[in-house]
Amino acid sequence: MTEEEKKEIGVSIAKSIFAAIPYAGAVLTEITFDYRSRIKQNRLNRFTELLAEFFRDNRDIDLELLKTEDFCDLFESVLKRVTQTKSESKYKKFRAILTSQIVQPKNNGGDAEIYLDLVTALSDNDIAVLKQHTVFDGDYLKRKERYFEDNRLLGAKEEALRKEQESAENGYANNVSTLISEVTALQKKVSQFEQMKQALDIYRHQAFYNFTEGEFLYSKQVLYSRGLLVDSGIGGIGMRPFEEMAITEFGKGFIEYIKEEQTV
């Protein structure tokens, strides 16, 4: 017996069972076999429209790429997920993942499957938080480390300058101008980071996303559990868990992969 025959038998059995249910049987049959089929078809139609937009805008595509086994497998995976969601924004992300395999066919196909799972699992809220946290990447963390070192060094230099100025009052100082120059330079570096941090800190607050505190915390915890964000504030004095998050390389790769503008 073929798989198709088994499926047909299963459908017939289910319809028989629903038919035996008083009052609601007909409705359940319609929902299961007719209504759901229409919903899935409408979702596929909408995704097809979005995909057609890409092909209209990119006419120099090597069509042979569409015939490869890897692309066909990915296309099948995308369509399966499309029928399981009603989110327009997710359709666009599915399209981005699919078309990236056309624009950059050397990308690891395994990554595409992982990213498809993430788009399916993550909410729009989760992805919005992750996108804004791309500013808190490895470069940001390095600048933050240098800031702490500069701040520590500034304190030492300011103390040295104070002592030098006291010595100057007694006629013994000979290094005041150099220390003033060093303190001024460090103050500038420290101030620049603090200004940048203040500008970026809006992305660390739920008000920016119009979320409740609980919704914002939940999204950060979900992203953390998926390896997309890390808790960069852990261990800091007065820092609460999940207060300051930073994006991982995996998270950056995911956001790059689902960019909705793909061109050849």
C-alpha cells in the first residue's frame, strides 16, 4: 500500500468518525478538510505573490540554481512552514532565507534550515528585540572593556595630577602640563563612550518596543535560550539578570540572513 493510499484511508476514517458526532460532526469535517485546505492554499498564494515580487525585481538569476537538490529541499521546507503560519512578516522572512540561497548559493544549506526553525519559533516581538540588539555586538563589548580601563587609568592620572599640582605649589613640579594633556585625552574618550552608551541604551528598555516589562523580559530570555543573545551585564555591580544583553555571532548571522531585501 502506498503512502497516498494510506493517507486516503486515514481521511475516510476521520470523516466517518466526525459524521457520528451529533450536531458538530459536519462542522468539524468542514474545518478539518475543507476550511483548513482553503486556509493553507491562501497562505501559499500570498507567499507566491511575495516570491513573484523578488523574481520581477531580479531578472538576471541563473535558473539552473533553482533545479539543484539543495534548493529544492529548502523550497519544500519553506512551503511546509508557510502553510503553518498566518504571519505576513514571517512570510517575508521565509522569502529572505529562500532567496538568499539564490543570491548567495554557496551559503551553508544547514544554516538555512536552522534559521527557518528560528523564524517559525520566534515571535515578531522576539525578532524586533534581536534586531535592535545588533548594536550591542563584539565591537561594542570591546569598547566597553576599554572604557572601564580608561576610567580606571583616568582616576590614577587625576590623582597623579593632583599630587603634581600640590608639588607645584612648593616649587617642585615638572610634569603638570603632560599630566593635564593625558587627563584631558582620557576624559574625552570616557565621555565619548558614555554619550554613545546613553544613545544606545534606549534599546535596553521595554518602552522603546511598546512592550510590558514581562513581555520584554520574556523575549530576552527566549533569545538567550536560543543562543542569540548573551547576558553581558552578569557579574556587574548592581546588575540584574538579563538587564544588559549583547548579540552573539550566531544572532548576527541570523539577522543578516533574514534581511528582507535580497538582490543579485
